[in-house]
Amino acid sequence: MKLISNNRFVNYCLIAATGLFAILLIASLIMRLTNPPIEQNPYYTETNDTEVERKVQINILNACGQKGLANKFKQFLKENGYDVVEIGNNATNFDKTVVIDRIGDIETSMEVAKILGVNSEYVTSDINTELSLSTTIIIGQDFFQLKP
């Protein structure tokens, strides 16, 4: 066997450190195989043993020019159990209010549209996982016809 150093103590320390490292790797592998990680969906949370609560995160953009409207929609949605994480203004005006699915769960976006009174033909899907949102609402100039 080729020695790394002429000092026996250093060689024994290196061998012991390598052996300890190998034992830690094997222990880690065994732990990983016996206790696989639990994949959690950030849009669902457990409330008790049998019930699972869906966490719908929404952003609202005002695209009609009426001041304070996004905040009014935010309050309405919060009262109906939704988590509005962001409100703001859209760069361009829209004639009709649009609800956009961001995570591939069109049913949830349809549910939000129904609560607001938005026609289902104005619900679209534009998946963007970078936004960390379930649904985007763009308030159009037809806001006076909606429930809030």
C-alpha cells in the first residue's frame, strides 16, 4: 500500500476519516430508503386527519382605470375564503374581466370566476409556475356587472 505521508499518525487519521465518511454515507442512504421524503403540494394544506383544505392564491390587476377597485375585489375574495397575495394595476385596459389559471387547475379558476360573476368564456389558462399563484384576475371595464 502506498503511503500518503511518511508520518504514520497522519496516515491513520486519513484512513479513519475516510472510513467515518463512508459510514455516514451508508447511514444516510439507509435513512433515505427507509424514510422517503414527503412531497408537499404548496396549494393544499392539511387541516386535520381527514380534511384537506385547498389554498388558492390569487393576484388581482386593475385594468379598467377605476381607483380602489382591486382592493374592493380583494376584500370580497378574502371574505369568501381566498388568499389574495397581490393587487396592482395592469398596463393596458381591458373591456372584459378575465380570470387566468396559472397552475393547470382550470376548475379552481372557473370556481373563482363563478363567485365573481365572470362568464366562463373569459376563463383562460396561461401556466406560469414562477408566479407562485393559482389564479390571476384582470378586472375589465365590465366591473359594474360583477358581484363585488
